[in-house]
Amino acid sequence: MNNQSTSLRGWKLFGLIAALVVAMSATAIAIQPDLVEGLRSAVRATARSSFVLFLCAFTASAFAVLVPSPLSKALVRERRFIGLAFAFSHLVHAVLIYAYGQLNTEFWPARTVVNNIPGTTGYVLILLMALTSFKGPARLLGPKAWKTLHVTGMWIIAAVFAFSNFKRIPMSAWYVLPFGLICGAVAIRLVGKLAVANKRSQADVTAPSGQHRLMDRTYGQCRDRH
Ligand code: HEM
């Protein structure tokens, strides 16, 4: 890792990503002559920034196992802040949706309760995961429930992204790209899990205690967090 990437970590990394999300949203609004259309393109832009951040957090541990490198290790190390930046980007998505709904009065009446179920479920999980990424709420929840929430939450949010992109394919073939990316990310995550299980069973046969300690150090963060 070079010096620049080592210093870009933790809250500094979060702050930079958050500032970029705000700047991107402001630009998306400013470059459209019509404010309503500007808000709509900013809604889309924040969905995309959230998607990129989610993909990084979702695949980080699998990449660290499958292709260990300074970058994949940094992704695992910074996953909490990438996850929080994802939550921030989706908070901006929500604020923009609210503003868009205020100006385009046909927006909410045109949506059914069923339309809003995946997105609302996604938001509830994002909120719970963001809150429990802090020590106090995490301790209140306990490690077992924490793990269930975060693992299940990641998979449900992945499903919401897959569905949100899939349903737009009839509108534009370009949505095949993000849909393919989320399917690829699911495959990478599953292969990563298989690789960990495989290495662990090999370690059981060869050098149980020492290898386990080494593997725990290498994969511990991945296993504990998601
Ligand atoms: C009730 C909550 C939500 C509402 C009302 C909502 C609303 C919207 C709207 C209005 C758009 C722009 C549509 C367009 O211009 O064609 C959009 C785009 C999108 N949203 Fe949300 N959203 C919600 C929650 C979520 C969640 C939780 C996720 C993912 C976890 C998500 C992912 C997306 C995606 C992937 C797009 C497409 C972006 C693109 O065009 O590339 N949304 N959403």
C-alpha cells in the first residue's frame, strides 16, 4: 500500500466519499435545465453510487480470500466505513426521492404499497445495519444477532439491487450491466465462502491448531463481520 492509500482510511475515507456523493448529486441537479428532471437524475445517480459502494462491501472478504492483495485487504479493513458511506449515499437517495415527490405530485400516487415493499425493506435494513455498526448498539444486540442481522441484511439488499435493476431491463438494455454485476458479485461471494471452508477443512487435516490461528488472523475480520 502506498502512503496516500494508507492515510485514506476510517472517517477520512467516509468523509471523502460522502463529499463526492453530495457533489455528484448537486452536479446532477445543476446540469439539468428542469429542477424536477434534475432531482430525478440525482435520484438515479445516488442509486448508482450506492450500488458501487455496496458491491465493494459485499465482495470485500471474498476478494481478500480469492485474490489477496493490498487493495483487497484494504477493502476488508475499511469495509465498515464503505458500508457507512453506502448508507449515507442511500440517505441522500431518500432525501432526493422526498424532494422529487414534493415537486412531482404524481410520483407517490402512481406507486402502490407493493411497489414500495422492496425499497422500504432495504431502508429498514440499511438503517439497522448502520446503527449497529457502532459499538454501543452492537453490544446491546449481541454478537450472534449482530451477525444474523448483517449477513441477512447484505443478502436482502443485494436482492433489492438485483430486483431494482432487473425490473428496469425492459426500459433500457443497459440495466443488464448492473444486473449482471450483482449476479457476478453473488457468485464471487459464494466462491469466497467455499474457498474459506475448503482451506479450513484442509487445515483440519494438516496442522489443526497452528493453521487455525493463522486462518483466524487472515479471515477473522471477514467471518466476524459478515
Ligand atoms: C421506498 C424506497 C425507495 C423509493 C421510493 C425509490 C425510488 C427510486 C426512484 C424514483 C428512482 C429513479 C427511477 C427512474 O428515474 O427511472 C430509483 C432508482 C433506483 N433505486 Fe431507488 N428507491 C427506493 C429505495 C431503494 C433501495 C433500498 C435500493 C437499493 C438497495 C434502490 C435502488 C435503486 C436502483 C438500483 C435504481 C436505478 C438507478 C438507475 O437508473 O441506474 N432504491 N429509486
